[in-house]
Amino acid sequence: MTSEPGTAPIVQAPAGTQRVLAAGAEADHEAHLRTFGPLPLRDPGALLAQLEASGLTGRGGAGFPAWRKLAATGEAAAGRRRGRAPILIANGSEGEPLSWKDEVLLQNAPHLVIDGMLTAARTLGARNVLLYVGSGSLAAVERAIGERADARGIEVVEAADSFIAGEASAVVNAIENDDPRPIDRTVRLSESGLRGRPTLVHNVETMAHLGLIARFGGAWFRSVGSPEDPGTRLITLSGDIPRTGVFEIATDATLDSVLRAAGLQPGSASAALIGGYHGAWVPASSFGTPLTPSGLEPFGAQPGAGIVHVLSDQRCGLRATADIVEYLAGQTAGQCGPCMFGLPTLATRFTALARGQAAAESAAELRRVSGLIVGRGACHHPDGTVRLIRSALDVFARDVRAHAGGRCTRRP
């Protein structure tokens, strides 16, 4: 494989599904360069074309095409007057309790994230480049920045430790106003974000994949995974399963293949929560589904940030969900009625159902109240919570009936 004229030679591209973690544990800059080679200086137009060809989607939750966010920010910046250059933010805050893939990535492959940031910044013409990370990643990223001269201009900002602090507008609000709460916006961040400038906020894993695409191209990236959502993704596997941790998988892997590789015995799980606390449950009878957007759509789930949480067949799905809903009700920004009043109401009623203190018709009441909340919040926190509740009522419908009759024998 060769590089473009005038760029450094490119080493052999990683084979298989071990890509962003290919350099090994806690790779320093030398190990990074041995594995991936130098970062080529691509023409911005050529880079954007390769990014579009790759089909890379965001790895932070929403799954939006990465090239579109980059292009939209660039177009908005091009229409601004001089001195209003765009801003780039790599988001590694990871407030979701069931996810630690960003922290693992930043501890083991920080240079690949930096490569993606520098590539995106050059493409945009961004002068301000920020890396927003949790406290557990600070030492690793500061060490990595200190190992290379081209990264000295990156500003590292410590993220707040809260569930909603990783939402894109909350990231901007935290950096600008020291207030890690989402902003009720009518204007996109790509048009007016940090300091009123066009702002690109991408997850750190998205940046790492961008660093690979800059080297090896879009066709290589999509040589594994599904056509609709190509490449690999990092997943955080947790719950009632022998092997937990962060793994890199092809995007078209089935849930069953991932769980079997982690040692799950057939028949030992009742469901898996996909997408985290704002995700949805997939019943064990459907574990053969691929972890793709279309494969997960029937369950109301998305690959999201790559979260897979396994529930044992000995545990009660309603009690497990009630614990999550109670947590989410306490993680509101306190800025709108759905969060301040709707979520506590849902948490109280769902907990009563899970504890066998409510009649069977309480499930219908939960659905009714949920319908009053969806789409009315200042951010998507209420919608994500409703998604989880509706999913639990569907997947654990038999348990709902058992709880109403006081017959649930599973442990919390």
C-alpha cells in the first residue's frame, strides 16, 4: 500500500477486526508509529471524500454519518467572516455508567485519537482543538500530547462526572460556562457552538477511526462490517457473563456470537440491554440478531456507544430496569418539566410495578404517562428514559403479569 505524492510511506493496514487497538496496551508514540505509520497530509477535499466513502458513523451514540457533520461544520465556517474559524472538540466524557470503552481507548490508543483530531482540524481549518475527557483518562492523554510536537496545541478539558455531561451541547456548555447541562437549542452546533463559532463535536472513537481512514482509505475501512454501518466498533460488555470488558468487533457481528465468545452458556440469560441506560432490551430468543441499526431496529435499539449488558435468567428484568429508571430520574438537568416532574413520576410508578405494589393496569398507565413526555424535553434525556421503560414493558411482559399477581420469584 502506498501513500499520496509528498506524504510519508504508509505501513500495512491492520487485518481483521483488531484495528483501533492494534498497537497494544498503553501504546506510546513509537509503538503507535510502528503499527500504523506516520499520519499522511491529505488534501481536505480528498479526506472528506474518503470519509464519505468509508461510511463511518459516529461512535458516541447517535450514529450520524461522520462525514456529514464534518462537511456541515466546514460549510458553516466557510460562510463566516474572517476570525471566526471553526472549533473542534473530541468528546471522551462517557457519563454512561455501563460504558468504559472511551477510557480504554484513551489509555491504550491516545495517539490514534490525536491523529483523527489533527486530521479533522486540518480539514476544517480549525484553530482551536479541544479534548474533553473524564478524570480517568487525563494522565494518558496528557502524556501522549507531551510525546509529540504536532499535538501541543490541543487543549485538554476535564469532563464533569454526570450522565448528561456527554451530550454534545452539554459539552459545549461545560467548556464555555462551566455548566455541564444540555442547552435547549434551535441552532445546530455546526452553525453556532462554542463561542458562537461553528463547532464539530465527535466522539473520541470516531476520531480514532478517522485517523485510520486518513491512512488506509475508505475502501479498507468498509472491508469488514455491514454495508449499512461498516468497519469495527468498540463495545463494553458487562453484566451476568463470565468475561466482561471492552472488545473490538465487526459491526455486523451477531449478539449471540459476541456473548458466546465471552463465555455465556446457552439458556443462562433472559435478555441483554443494548445501547446503555437510554437503550432497549433484546430478549434471549432474539440473540441471533446482528448488532446493526437495521438488526436492532425492531427492538427500538441502536448500536449507540457499543454497550451490551447481560441479564441472567435468574434476575428480574423489571427490578433491574427500575433501578436504572430511578438513577435516570436523579440525573436531570432541572431545566424542563418532563425531566423535573415526568421522570420522577415514571420512576415511582415503575418501581411500584417492579416491587409488586401495583396492579396489572399500571403498565398501561406507564405507557400513557410516557406518551406525554416524549419529544417535550430540553434534550433527549426524557426520550431515552421512556425508550427504556417501553422496552422493558414489552420484553418482560410476562414478568409484568407475574408482579401484578405477586408471583415473581426472580432475584433483583
